[in-house]
Amino acid sequence: MSQENVEVVKRFLGFGNFQAEALPDDRLSELFDPEVEWIPIPQGLLSESSYVGFEGIRRFSSDFFAAWDEMSVEPKKLRDAGAVVLADLRMRGRMRELEIDEVWSAVFTLGDGRIVRVQAIRDKG
């Protein structure tokens, strides 16, 4: 089952700039559990927010991508850890005069072939 979990995460990351606010529940349910929990990086702008369920995913997508003039997320490495997939992601973005090019990590927890939890971690390396 763990390689199938990696494939689910790859499908999600293949969305590129994930514009979830435009996706209906049936489309989101292909990848996410209805009670999915999304946890932004603790030191990030959105760290005070809680994102749960499909509406939470839509709100996170809107909050996160609305802040950037340009943003891209590129998977660098996916590691299979059974029910968990560890992902290293290259984040490139620009907003006004600020530009970033950083590697962040995320822990995707899966159950029954769908993502049940996403926790973002900013890589200090």
C-alpha cells in the first residue's frame, strides 16, 4: 500500500499551483479524506489558522496563493514511510519585492488511499 500512497501524493503535487477553491468535493475526495487536516509551517504567515476538511483546504489554497504574485511548488524527493510520505519541495515565489527559493518539507499521512493530514515543515538546511 505504501507505494500507492506515494502515487497519491505525486498526483496532488502534480496539480502545481493548487487552486483548490475551484474544485468540487467529488474532485477533492479523489485525493483527500473529508476530515483532512492541513497544518502550515509554525513560523509562517498562516500558522495561526486551522484548516480542516474540504472547506479548510479551499481556504488554505486561497490564503496561501493569494499572498503571492507568482508561486511554484516542485517536488524534489518523495520518501515512502508506509502510511506516511515525506516530501522535499522546492518553493519559488515572488510577492512585491520579496523573492524566495527555498526547500520546504511536508509530511503527508494517508489512510484508505487518501491524504488525511498534511504538515508543512520549513527546512533550515
